Amino acid sequence: MGQIRLILRERRWIWSLGLLAATGCAATALVFTPGFMSPDSLSQYQQATGRTPLTDWHPPVLSLLWRALIAVTGTFASLAVLQAAVLWGSLWVIACCVRELTGSRPGSLAVLATGAAPHVLTFAGVVWKDVHMAYALLAACAAALTGLCLRKVRPGTPWLPGARWVLLGTGVLFLSYAVLVRKNAVLAAVPVFVLLVLALWPRPGRRVWLVSAAALAAGLAVPTAAISLAARPVETSQVSQVFLDDLLHVLSTDELRAAPVPPDLRQRLVTSAEDCRRAGALSDAYWACYRRSPRGLAPDADGIRTLWAEEMPRHLPGYLAYRTQVFAKLLFEPTYQYHAGISDNDLGLKPANTRLAATLETYVGGAVRDLPWLFAGWFWLAAALVLAVRPGRGLFALPVRALGISSAAYILGYFPIVPVSDYRYVYWPAIAGTLALLLRWLERAAPPAAPGRGPARAARSEPGDAVPDPA
């Protein structure tokens, strides 16, 4: 009888967490309605609604997803609602796993409260590829922790083998979307992929690794090919922005004048370099001081790439100095910690709840002023490195280390490509670092296991995988 009451109390707590998560999701959607949008977001909105042709300057998958949601729901606000649902749904799943594994109700509440932290909530309703990437990775982590929870708490469950493959498929789906929506997400996704497999199978064999890797490869290749063949986005060579920045800020004006490129491109490079230096634009030259075309950098891509490949090896010290300077700004001088509403546009798009948006801006602005380290790349890089090296030895050692490696790899991967010091470029490391630090603290703060206190407590007394776990 006592066991039945315990189970009922546990179920009530899980549903209470679900109610809190649903409330957080609804509140987030309400504050950000119909979704905050920057010029990047507005460009993708126009592509999603067919006002402008689909291009690959921003990931086409986001615009196509938005188009599908509009077709199903009839409103463009549906994408921001989906973002909020994935964020709070993932946190709810992780909170439930924490409750099962540690028996800590305050710990599960703390995980859920992560969604309301200023450095997380600030972009929760902003339609950006960075936000989609971060939430997709978080959802994959939720799938991994669910597998870990089932393995540790209910190792004898007869449907566990089937559940593993379902969770693997779910995690791979989110990981694939994360990489499709932001190419450099692969650096962050690989550690999460390894976490997913190891959380589901404690000692995965070669077959498991091959099947899992093949699933991930298919999850990336099939949508990429389908989008390329069916949607045919206009090629813009967005990656050439990086080469352009390096050329304009590493080479001197005289060297650009003598560059072996077509005369019209040479003149554009010289003019842009002079304009950038007058404006004090350290980076992001394409937007700051380059003459743009409807096809982006595609018309100049071959000349820019060829010149970069020839000149950067000859200017290696200058290149490294320039990239170090720009990367240091990302780490120590973060900007753009909040995006206010919807940027000026001629589409008639405006925030629906200006007072709530102003309240959110006050909340985030206060945190930027009083807790600036929450938005600083150096803090999340330092935390990631520590967590990767010292993840602890308990139940959460695997996810803590994976989150640490994912965060560190993602931040360090920006060294050769970072355009500006926007906080959104460390948004995933901030979320992952917050979750990892919380899991590490919960593991250290959890009370010793007490006998007869239910499945969550019992699971803590089973180190490793004492029960055979066939693949």
C-alpha cells in the first residue's frame, strides 16, 4: 500500500512539472508573440512566404519548416511557438530524469527553472538559426538522458531494447536538424551524438556504432539532397564572408591593388578596405562596407577564395593576429545580448505585446548589467573546459563531460570564422554549460541513497551497469 502511495506521489510530481513546463511555454510564447525578428529573420520570413526566392545565405531548412507550419496552422507565429515548446519540453524531460535518478524534487525544479534564466530566456522567441540549433541539441540531450534514466532505474523493462532505438531515432532527428540549420553545429553535435549512443548502450558494439552513424549520415544527406533538388535555393556563397573579412583586414590596400583578380573585383576590394578602415569596422565587412548583389557573394566567390588561398599562407602571422583579435572580442566583449521585438520592416510586422516585451527587456538588461559573466564567452568556455576534464564520477559524469566538450568545441570552432561578437554565437554553450553545472552540483549535493525509498533512490545504489545490458 505504501509503495502504491509512493508511485502516485511520484506521478503527481511528474505531472506538476509538466504543468509548470506548459505554463512556461505559454508565457514564453505570449511574451514573444508573434516571434521576435531581426533582418535575418525577416529575410527568412519573406522566403518562407514566397515573397522572395529561397536562397542558401541562411539555411533553407528553416524557411521550409516555417513555410510548412504556416500552411498547417495558418499563422507565421507558429514557428516561435514551436521553439518555446521544444525548449520547455526538453527541460521537462530532463527534469523528470533528474527526479528519477536523484530523487530530488528541488533539483528537478532547478532544471526546469533554467528556461526562465535571463541568458536563456533572452532569445527563446527570436527566430534565429542559432536558437533552433541550440534547442535541437538540447532535445537530443533530453533523449540521451531518457535512455540513461531507463537503463539505470528500470534495467529489466522488457520494452527497453525497442525504446532505445526509438530514442536513438529521435535524438538523431534533432541532431541532424541542428547541423542542417547551422553548418558549424557539427562541432557541437558530435559529442552529443556520442553521449546519445553511450547513454542508450553502456558498451555499444560495432553494429550499434555503425547503425547509429549511418542513421546520422542519412539524416544529414537525405534532407540536403532533397532540398537541393526540390527547392533549388539560389546559391549565394555565404561562406565567402569569412574569406572577405580576412582579405580586407590582413592585406594592405597596396597589396589589394596588386591582387591578381578581375579588375572590377580588385576595385571593390580596395574600396571596401578603405571604407572599413574609415568606419572602424573590424569584421563583418560584407554588411559593413562591401557592395552587395542579389546573389550575395556568388559572383565574386571564385576570385575571393583563390586570392585567400594564395595570400593567407604568406601572411600567416597577420592572419593569426587578426583572428585572435576578433575572437577575443567574442570572448571578452559580448554584444547583442537581447533583440528588441521585430526590426523595422515594410511588411507590417510588429510585436503583439509591447509591455510584456519591455518587461522582458528590463529583466535581461538588468542581468547584462549585474551579471555580465552570464553572457560572456570566456566564462562559458572556461566552464566547458573544466567540465570536460572534471565531470565527476557519478550518474551524470557522461552527460556533463559531453556537454562540456560540445560547448568548448563549438566556441573554439569560431576562431577562424567568427564575424562579430554577438552573444548568440555562445548561446548553445551558455545553455549546455548551465545544464552541466547544475547536473554536476546536483550530483555532489544529493543525499546518500536511503533503502526502500522508491526506484529513484534505489537506482543510486547501483553503480555502473550491474545488470547485463545486451545490445
